[in-house]
Amino acid sequence: MTSPLTPPPGLHTLAAALDRRLEQADEHALWGEARALTNTALAHAEQCRSEGRRVGDDAGFAWLCQRSLQLWHAWGACATSGGDGFERSLHIDRASSALARAAGAARA
């Protein structure tokens, strides 16, 4: 069984480049990478729908979601106070909701 963080074949290059960038990432870079990966996941979902594929069954979308949420939570863990943590939680919730809507849109 493969790890949930093992990218599917079509995403190996993207995953390797992301891993290289994350080696030197500070919390601002984590935020940017999380946001970019979420946008990539949403675009991937749209591509699935345009090709008539179910988003919820797509391994690429699943990996993009898992990896982006992992980055969001890593960024959230950098909060320095309760107020900062709450503010970051709002960003994380918005990203999580957008990904859930994208996954569910193909089922509706």
C-alpha cells in the first residue's frame, strides 16, 4: 500500500519541485505553497469535470487535497497567539471547504 502522500504518476514532477521548495520554507512560504496547491487542486477538479470524470474518484485530486491541507495545517501551527491561531484557522477552513465543495460538485 502506498502512502497517502505518495503522489500519483502524473504529479511526481510537481511533488518533487514542491519538496525542494519546502526544504527552505518559512511560514510565509508555507502559506504561499498551501494556497498555490489548493488552487492547483481546484483547477484539477475543474479539469476532471470538463472531461466527464468524477472528481471524488481521481487520485490526483485526492493527493493535491491531502498535501495542500497538510501544508495549511503546518502553516497554522506557526501561529504565535490565540488570535493569530484563530485567524489562520479561518484560512484553513476556507481552503478545506473549497476543496470539499470541489469534490462534491461532481456528485451533484
